[in-house]
Amino acid sequence: MANFFLDVLLWSLISKGSHKLRFWHYARHHLISMSLGFITPNNIGEYGGKMRQFKAPLAKLKGFFLAFHFRTVKTVARNLLGLFATFLLFYTTESFLKKWHLYLFFFLVLTHFLFYWYIENFLPFITNISIQGKNYFQSFLRIRISAIDKIKWISLSAVKFIIYTSQLSILLLSIGSSDAHFFIVWLYVAFYYSLASYMPTILVFDPIVKGAVGILLLKQLHLSDWAIFTSVTLVWTANVALPALIGSFLWAGRKRHH
């Protein structure tokens, strides 16, 4: 519940400058967008769901950009924390990580962060694109996001990621009956989720794909494959599958109403 609330709060903060709604409306649009992203590669359907929050054609295009920003800031926060966890694992534990792993991951995270921080600088390249002689992207040039907002959104996303990884860490320790220290488990989980974010997949297959990756990475904690797969699946079900299911009912009800 906390993760969902923070997700909706983040989306409302990012999009409210263009379209002010009540919190429930942001929640409804977010749930529907999750249901649409559930069955599409790399959650692409989520963009279409969030664009429906905006009415005018130009506003929908801006909504697409804001949805992209929403997903990017969460990835940036996740990977910054994952990088922090990776450094601690490398320098404080007997992990399987090599120095080149550290340097490669640092390069990926830094590149992603710089892209997010200077994303407005790339907009002029997009605005030069025309479709059937019409330039629909000129409105992008008016989009400016302050550094304070970006820091605020990264911080909110970081809190959400800490809650998410803590849920999995608690389940791993409970189901796996491990005597490992919670913070060490959390470091591995943060590293695992940040690394898994670079894997292309479809949300509906997440438990299988990322469960298999989790078994490979989290076996360092001497946990059983069953405990890892079960824990990953339960966290995914509570935070992804259940909201997407609710969103599908909302979407179906909206279609019947129209």
C-alpha cells in the first residue's frame, strides 16, 4: 500500500503542473496505466494509459513526455541506491563482484542520471520531427523542470525503492529462515533490483525472468531457490500484479460506461 501511495503521489507531482486533479483521479489513471503496461514489452502500455489523463492532442503528447519522466526518475533513483549498495558489497563483504563490474555499473548509472538531469536539452532534437507536415512536438520546448523538483522526485522515488527492497529482504529472511544480517540482505536485494532494471521483459513474465536472475544473484546469501522465487513472486504480486488487476477492472468499467 505504501509503495502504491508513493507511486501515485510521484505521478501527481510530475503531472499536476499540466492537469490538476484529485488524488483519486491520479490513482485511477495510474492503476489503468499499470494494467495496460502489464502485457506490453518494457511497460510501454503505461505511457498510453497515462496519456489518457490529458484531453487535447498536444496535451497528450506532453503527457507522454511526463510519463517517460515518471518512469525515468524511478529508474534513476533505483540505480543510484543500487550503485551505493554495490560499492558497499564490494568493499565490505566477500562478494562475487569484480572491479570491472563496479566500473561498468558506475558508467551505466552515471549515464542514466546525466540523461535524466539534462533531459530538456534533448528536446530540441525531438521538436524538429514532423508528422505529415505538422510539428506536434513544439510544445515540448516549453517544458522546464527545476532542479529542486528533480531532487524532490528522486528522493521520493528513493524512499519508494527502499520500502520495496525492504519488503523483499524481510520475506527472504522469514521464508528462507536465514541468519544473515538484514542490512547485508538489503544490499544484495538493492543490487539485484537495480541490475534487473536493465533487463528487457514483459511485466506478466517478471516473476519467471527476474526470479531466475534473483536465484543466481541472491544465492550468495545461502538461501534456497524456493525461498528466493517465492519471495520475489509475493513482492511482485502485491506491488505490481494486484494493482494491475484492479486497474483492468477500472478500465473495463470505463469502457462499459462509454
